[in-house]
Amino acid sequence: MLRLRVRSAVPAAVLLGGLTVVAPPLEAHPAAEPDPPSAPAPMLRAPTGPDFLFGAPHGSLSLRIGRLFARTEGGVFERTFANLSAEPDDFDGLTLGADLALRVVDRADLVVGVGFARATVDSEFNDWLDENGQPIRQTTRFRQIPVTLGARLYLTPRGREISRFAWVPARTTFYVGGGAGLIHHLYEQEGEFVDETSLDIFADHLSSSGWSSLVYVGAGAELRVTTSVALVADVRYTRGSARATGDFREWEDIGLGGLATSVGVALTF
């Protein structure tokens, strides 16, 4: 008869056919601890908007505002400064501009532009008073509207292609440009004047207007805000001259243009 007896922590002997088999004692093992829960993997936030275009842009439309330091040369200005209390700096004023740029090659655009500048100057005769001892006053208004056709050359790359369908614009670009065109001027004075022959004081409205040619050179920079919007800083010098007409035709010519500095925004399309 086979009989098996096992005691706790004591080797147990098994009698089998006269052989004694000793089993090793049973040992207790601590229960395995569960693995701590893993932290969730960080998630990347999706971009709020694309930072590329589907191909290089075809052009841009820029709108600018700034100040024109007028080119006050010619016989009209010489006589004005000789007779009236106006100064050359008085004709500096606000200027507005718009440029439509069409891409020709990677770093060059064809640019069509239009501008507007106006100054209003209050003055009085330098050496004369009226019969009551009061100044003889008048107001001079000077308006210029240039229309230009030119070219713009970028000195730095405007962007790069990263695939067949993606074009990344550069953060900052610099350019130079130049061109030619036409400019319309209106120079008018309204108020009281002194007849140089009879010394009579009379009220009148005098004007000169017309179209003439101009040339310009300039430079600027663009700071990209989004893929389709950039801030623009522009400086350009415009030079033109016109024959005086109307009431000022005896004063020969009038200088047009000047140095304009402006800032604005460009919309890429």
C-alpha cells in the first residue's frame, strides 16, 4: 500500500518500491506587483493655418501711406518764396500710393503704380500790408498724381519650393526698383494779391495744371506676417518738371516729385 505524507516546510518522503523519494520543501513567493500605468504620450498640436502656398505667387497688391518731401524747384516756386511767407518745407505733405506687381521671373516683377500727394500752405505777402495795416493773406494748394510703370528686382529669395505643390515664402525680402511714367499737377493760389504795377490789392484764384513725364528710383523691404500678407516699407525718389500753365505761365516751370517714404501692407495672390 502506497502512502504519501507531506508536512509543511519539511521534506516529504515517498516510499515507492523500497525507494525513498524526498520532495523539496514548498516555499512561499510574494505576489508579483502590477506594472504602474504608463503616462499618455504627448500629442502635437495641429497648426492653426498653413505656412506654405500651393505654388509660387503670381503677384501682389500693395497699399502705402507716408510723407512726400516735395521737390520745390522751378520758376513758380522761386516767385512764390520771393513774394510770400511760404517756405519749401511747407509743401511737404501726406502721400498715398498703390502698386500692382506681376511676377515675371523668380526675382523680378513688373509694377504698375499710382500715387497721390497734396499740401496746403497758408501765407501772406512779405513786404506789403493792406490799407488797414493787416496782412495780405492767401492759401496755396499743391496736388500731384503720378502714374508709373516700372520693374522691381528682389535682392534676396522670396521663398523656396519644398515639393511640387508647396512653396514657403521668405520671412523678409529686400528689393530695388525704378521706372517712368506721367504725373499730373495742380498748383493753385486763392486769396488777396498785390498788382506789381499799380500796387492795388485784388482778390483772385490762380492756377496751373497739366500732365508731364517723370522718372523714379526706389528701394524697400517686405516683412511677411502670413503666407499672403506682408508689411512693406518703401522709399523712392521721383523727378519731374512741367511748364507752368494758366495764370502762372509767365513763371516758366514748376518742379514736381520729390523724396517719398511710406509704409503699408502687401496682399499676395
